[in-house]
Amino acid sequence: MRVCLDPGHGGNTGARGNGLIEDALALDFARRIGHHLRLRGWETVMTRGDDRFVTLASRGALAVRTKCGLFLSIHLNAAASPSARGCECFAAAGDERSLKIAARLTAALSSMGLKNRGAKYDTQSAHGSLRVLRDTYKNMPALLLEIGFLTNKADAELLGDKFFRERAAVAVAEVISQRD
């Protein structure tokens, strides 16, 4: 099985909060998750390997072109209210196979101290629909994972801890490896 890991944003973009920057953390998570997937015998494809901007269209196209069996876009959240916290995972509206995996991902991360905001369809996102999911879900399960809020102090403390990030990466790789 081949998994496309998509560290969100890049090129100094994305959310910021409590001294943390989304694109750098998303890349760190993707590298760690990829490492643990490869240890389990999986192949990985990364949409970016450094801090550069990659278009939304090219992210999905890479996953389809390389015949991946799963697409995972990795993000960190932000909100105007510092009380917003937790992890959530999105799937394209109507894509039940991806929604099941999303529910397992949020359950695994919530067992590590993040609030479980649930598995949701992309139409429930602040953006209405998510391009990277729309470009990939017909070819493979496709997920956009938000691993906590940079703007929440408790989440930021966890996200800033490299040991938490390592445990979270192991958990995500385990869920992906066990999917139906």
C-alpha cells in the first residue's frame, strides 16, 4: 500500500499561535507519520519535503498519479477564540469509507489528551468543501486531519512537545495500517 502524506500549507503560510507555525509542524508530523508507516512496510509519497508552497491542485494530482491507496492532508487549526481546542478530521461529503477512518484517527488522538471534535464531512468545514479531498476521494480514501489548535494554550503545549508529536505519529500510522 502507498500513502500520500500532504503536510498542509508550506512557504511560511498557515495558522500561527503560541509561538507555533502550522506549516512547520505539519511537515514535522508528516515526516514522523511517514517514518512509522515505512517501518510497517508501507510506501509513502510526500506532497512537499521542505518549507515551500505547493498548489492544492498539484497535491491531489500527485496522489492520483502515483496510485496511492490513501491520501492524508495534515493541518493544525486556529480560531479567534482561544478556548477552541481539539482534533477533527474531514472527509468529502458522502465518502463513508474515509469518514470511518477519520473517526478512528480522532479517537486515537483524543486518547492522548486532545479533545475529540469528531469526524466530519468537508461541507462542515469553515471552507465549505476542501479541494484536496474533492480531487482524491474518488480514487482512494481521502482525509484532512486537524491535529489541535495552535491558538489554544493546552493544545499548543502538546503540539510543541516533540515527544507528543512522536506518540501522535505512531498512533496515526497505526490507524492507517489497520484500516479495512
